Amino acid sequence: MGIGEAIREAIAEEMQRDPNVFLIGEDIGIPGGFGGAFGVYLGLPEKFGHERIIDTPISEKAIIGTAVGAALMGMRPIPDLQYSDFIFECMDEVVNQAAKIRYMSGGKLKVPLVLRCPVGTANRGAQHGQSPESYFIHVPGIKVVCPSDAYVAKGIIKSAIRDDDPVIVFEHKLLYGSKGRESAGGMDLTAEVPEEEYLFPIGKALKKRNGTSMTIISTHLTLYRCLAAAEELVAEGIDCEVIDPVSLLPLDTDTIYESVKKTKKALIAHEDTFTGGWGAEVAALISQKCFYDLKAPVQRIAAYDVPLPVTPVLEQSVVPSVERIKDKMLQLHKMGKP
């Protein structure tokens, strides 16, 4: 299944298990509606009713403020932001309230909420296509996860709902369903999801491909482009190991360091902008902890530092493509000490 269906299953199972779990957001429970901006909530209002699927006015401050208050009172809200870009409308609620209340209360209060934020380019322009994950790895008290396949998405959403800290889940729009396959050049973006219950731990990375030539670290749609580029390079004798960090905060550095110490080279790829992107932090960590193992400087590839265009051909020229990633891999392969 795709990520959208997997998230729907996870939420339904957790709402069935725990009556304190509820959804709140814009257009998520309207009769005859789309089930939210990307159809993730289809069928849930009919199953759980509108006391637990709450439609709101267009006010992100109200949505997150209500969710924080409900979480403090023992509920487990799942606030929905139709686009991650809108999180900037409620930064105080997220950064100064949800993230800090547990610490400021000496652990007496907790804010167990799961904030769902769709990210990534999808021909929606500069205010609806950003990938702002990097803003929030700077905020102690928040957990930041980026599921890239349905198996991980279902398991980590369930873990996030049961977590006593606020978790922001960034999900790429083009990975929700069939549109992802079309927009990703025919790559299969589905994954097997077990029928039995399972959890995927927050803070655990996944090795998506074994290799010895270099380590590639990536998330979301860019991860699939990295995998496609890696497959194309096999014929040239370049064997890339590909790591999906899944959680950006906390980050599974052990898995990353182990891979880099084996391959001796590292490339980080993401759709967020280059300057100040999360890849810069990962690059700094690798350079600090694996310095004597590296045979070449750590490399990064990301979106150019420009507002996102809405025109498809311009938009795709800004974010890393399979060809750009492949070229960067080839450059890294030629670099370094003998």
C-alpha cells in the first residue's frame, strides 16, 4: 500500500485502541468531502463520529492551540496542517508551548500530540511546496520524523501517538498514493504492510540498500531518486549504500557512522534548501565523528536556495533529480585519498 492508506490504518487502529485519540483540522470530516487535503482520513468520520473528527475554521493557531490544551488535559490529539508551510502560522504554539511545557513544569505536564505536516514539491508554488523539517530539529522537546514508505509510516505514526512528547510527522505529498508513482518517473513507492499490529521506533534509521563505495543519506521522495541513481551506477562499478534516517530528531547516528566508516565517503540528499538544511547538521556530525575514516569531504545535494517555482519544469530544476544525484555520486566517487 501507499503511505496515505498506511497512515489511515494506523490512526484508525489507535483511535479504536485509545478513546483519548482524536483528529482536529480543516476539512477533515466534511460529509462528501475529500477526507482532508490528501484523502488520508476517508471513512474515519463515519466510523468514529464528529466528536473525534473535528473540523475547524482556517486558523492554524486555533488548531494547534486547541491541541496543546487538549494534550495537557490527557487527550492525544492529532492536529492536521494541510500543508507544512502553514506551520509558520502557529510557531509560538509549537516552539514555545508544545515543545517546552514538559521541561518548564519539571516533568509534571506533558504534551502528547502528533502534528501531521505534508511537505515537498507538487506544482503548488512557493507557499505550498516547502520542506521545513530543518527548522524543527533546532527545537529541543520536539521529535521530528520523516517516513518514506508505508511500512515505516504506519509503525511510526502508532509510536508517535503513544509517545508522551510532541511529534511532528513530515510526509511527502507525492508518496501518499498513485500520484507518487507517476511523479517519480514510474518508481514503485508502495511497500508491504503486515496485517498484525507492529510499531516502528522513533529514532531508528533504515538501511535501504547495501553497498561499499559510498553512503547516501536521504528521506522522502529524494530517497527514491537516490536509490534509482544508485541502481544506474552499478554498471559503472559503483556500489552505493543508502540510509533512510527516518527520524531527524532524535537521529540514529550509530547506523550512519557505521555505514560511513565502512564506505569511507558520504553524500546527504534532501529536498529542503541547501543552506541550513538538515543535511548540514548530518555532514557536520559525520565530519566530527568519522574524520579519520573519510577518504573525501562529505558532500551535500539539496534544493537550490530560491523560492519554489510553480511551473513544473522550473520546480523540478530546483530540487534534486535522479540525474543531478547521479552526477554528484560520480563526482564523489572520483574524489579523495587513495
